[in-house]
Amino acid sequence: MSVLMEPKEGRNRCPGKYQNDPIYCKYHDEEWGRPCHDDHALYELFVIELFQAGLSWATLLHKRENFRRAYDGFDIDRVAAYGEEKINELMQDAGIIRSRPKIEASIHNSRIVREIMREYGSFDAYLWNFSGGRSVYEEPGVTTNAISDAMAKDMKRRGMKFAGSVTIFSFLQAMGLINSHDKNCYCYREIVEAEAGTARQYGDTTRAESGKSDNS
């Protein structure tokens, strides 16, 4: 797979036209694929990913601030309490994706996420439990794996909507449980080295050596 070069900084990145979009490029560099353990950030990504289904990620990124405003800063307690009046308000908001099924699902799923947080102590603990607490690599172009299958199955068992394996896989890529950066992309190496450093800090020599030796 060829890798495009960003002329200004001279850094190899994953190939794609996104490099011509400053907002998308910033997201690629600073967020996508980087392990996230903050419940608020994870919840926001989870909701946005639901709306992304069937649309380009660029569309959602450019509406992200609108979603934050419309969804009360992604305060999960407030979102979980939304009723018909708020749904109608969101349906009139041209700044977001006005899909009633997705809006209703986002509220419904938020209530289930709260239940998960009570059960596991955090949304973070629930999500990373599926990978044993470590990020995993998948080749660019892969759209599901055993982890996304298992998580989607569990989420559906809990009653979540719009939580199929493809959607969950995309979410896991976004929040860094899955690293799908091209191996020639500078972000891939930063993520692998950061995980190896964390492993050494906590005495996990297997993970540390894995990160150290993966030069493919």
C-alpha cells in the first residue's frame, strides 16, 4: 500500500484524500487509533459512531461541535433523560444528522451505557476487557474481527441498537483498541511504542518486547 507524504511536515501518513481536509487530518494525527481511556471521550465517540453508519466520517467530524452543543456536551445523564420534546428539538437541528431512528437509538443506548458503567465501574473497563487491556493491530481495509463480533453480540444482548460488528469495529478503531494505521504511517509507530512503554512501566515484558520488536 502506498503512503502519501504530507509536504509541510514531511511525515508519512495513511493514504487517503483526508489529508486535504485539515479537520480530518488533525483527527487522524491526534485521535484515530490512539488508545483512549476517558469515559466521557469514549461515550462521545460511541454516540457519534452510531450516527456515522452509512455516512462518511468526514461528515461527522465537521458536525462534531454541533453534536456537542445539541447533546449537552455529551453529558450522559442528561442524554439518557431525553424525552419526546428533546427528540423533536434535535430533529429540527440542521447542524446534526436528523435521523429519528438514530437519535432515538442514541438516547436508548446511552441508558444502556450507564448500566454498563455501573456494572463494570466504567465504560473504559467494559470496552478494554474484550482485548485484555491492550490494543490490537488489524490491516487497513479490515472491517470486523473477533473482538468487534464479540462486543457487538454482547451489546445486542443488552438491547443496544445500531451496534453491529462493522459499526463497533469502526468505533474500536476510533478509540484505539484497534490500531489500523498503515505500518508506514508515523502514527502506527507512535502507538506501538507508547504501548510498549506502558507495558514496561507495569512490568508486562511480553507486551514491551512485542512493541519493541515489531518493525515490519
